[in-house]
Amino acid sequence: MKRRSFLRTSALLTGALYTGQSSALVPQAMPVIDTHIHLFDPTRASGVPWPKPDDEVLYKPALPERYRQVSKGFGVVGAIAIEASPLLEDNDWLLGVAEKDPMIVGIIGDLVPGCATFGAALERLHRTPLFLGLRYGNLWDRNLTADIGKPGFIDGLRLLSDAKLVFESANPTPELIQTLADLAEKIPELTIVVDHLPHGTIPAGDSAKNIYLRNLAGLGGSRRVFIKLSEILHEKDGGVVTDLEAYQGVLDELWQIFGEDKVMYGSDWPNSDHLAPYTETIRLLRKYVARKGLAAQEKFFWRNSLKAYGWKPRSPAQRALIRS
């Protein structure tokens, strides 16, 4: 870890613990399903494609027990693990980790629609209830906008839709948003989840921005499209901005476009540790949704995840949610 990042993160965590601010802002009665965490283990004999060994913040095991400790005290009763590898065999590794810990209600894996092994791999993985879908976007040197036109890609997504599994995107750009809007229109029954949208690139020019907003509105009007308020915090003037006011505008815009029935909480842990501890991410979003009433808070922190992913409860706390 770079010294500045280490000191900044340590200071944020120490401050939160010293003042008691983080726990005080968390309503203990509000359960949470975190829809975006990453699990990996660099100590595996095969290694991992991400994170890289020179990443001193992330290059250590990120497994359910560690996540349970960092999220302790915030009402987290479950999480969805998002792929952190483009390797086919790592879908099985991630499922194996998830199966051993009821904290994990499901995984989003990595498959390439249209490739020769896609159909068989999807059918095999789908036999496990914990496999909830796949992620494909602007990562692993891929480009959804270019790849969606390749032979068999759309057919693969139709298979995903028929299986009632989720298609999750990554690292949004205006181009990706337009592609997702077109996809939602082409396959209206496909559940699409857009990751990290608050962190997406917004065009500067009026014309380009209007097109971008029109495509966002198209996504917002699609019945099976959901978004995560994840990867929100950013740096400014050498420090991490943690004041809600700095993010209020973009969060309000997304909330207005998609509505309280389609917006979900995702921490992006442990990738979020590059900027701040888990406490800061959930503190900010607790504060934001607290203004929207109890029903909206429940939708944001767990009900919408159930509607989007269709996860099955594995623990008493999760079963209690389903009965509520």
C-alpha cells in the first residue's frame, strides 16, 4: 500500500471508531444484503488474475469470514459475491467458497456468451442455486458494445434470460449505457444490473449528455433493469471526499430516474478499501436513504436485491427477511 493511502485509510477508520459515529448512524433494525463484494485468495496454488501482487491494499485473502468482520455491526445478513476473474474454472472456486458459508446468498460468475463452451457451462453452473448470473462489461479487456454483435452473443443472453439469471454489467461509460438500453429493449425479460453507475463517466457536451440521459431514462423505464449505488467515493485534492453533499446531486438524479424499486446497495468490498474502510461506504448510503423513509430503506438495503437476483435464504436471519 502506498504510504499516503495507508495513512488516509487508517485515519478514517480510527476516527470512526473513536467518535462512534459510524455505528450511531446505523439503525440496528435495518437488515442489509450487500449486492457487491469480491472474494479471492492470492495464496491459492494457481494464484489469481486480480488483484496484482503489487497492490498492497488488496493482495491478501478476501474471504467470507473477513467480510463478516468488516461488516459487523451494520446489520449485514448476506452478500452476493461478484466474479473477480475471467477464468472459467474460477466460477467453480467461487461457488465452492460460497457453498461453505451461508453469509453468501449467491454469486455472479464470468462466462462469455457465444463462445463454444457457453451453453454447457451455463447449464452446469445453473444446477447450483447459488449461481445467479454472469457479469460482462468493460473489464478483462472486453467491450460489450463491440462484442454484442459477435455470432451467438445475443443467443447466449437469451439463454440467460430463459434461465431467469442476471446479466450484470461493469464500469459504465456512455457507450455501455446505450448498449444496455438497446439490449433491454431487445430482450425485455432479461434482468440487467448496472454496477457502479454513480462512478460512471458523464459526457461533458450538452448534446452527448442529453443522449446519455435519454439512454439512462430508457433503462430506468425498463421493467427488469436495476442499478447499484456502488463505487461512490472519490478523491479530491489528495483526500477522500466523505461528505454526502458532494454526492447528493448524482445520487438524486439516479434515484429519480430509476426509482426506489430498482436501486440497490453494493459496497464493492474489498476494492473499496483503496479509498476508505467499509464503515465510510455504508455510513454515506445510510445517511442518504434515511431521508427517504423506512419502506425505501428496506427496498434499497435488501428487498430490491431479492427481486433482482431471486436469491434463496440460507440462514435464519435471511429466512426472517423472506417472511417479513
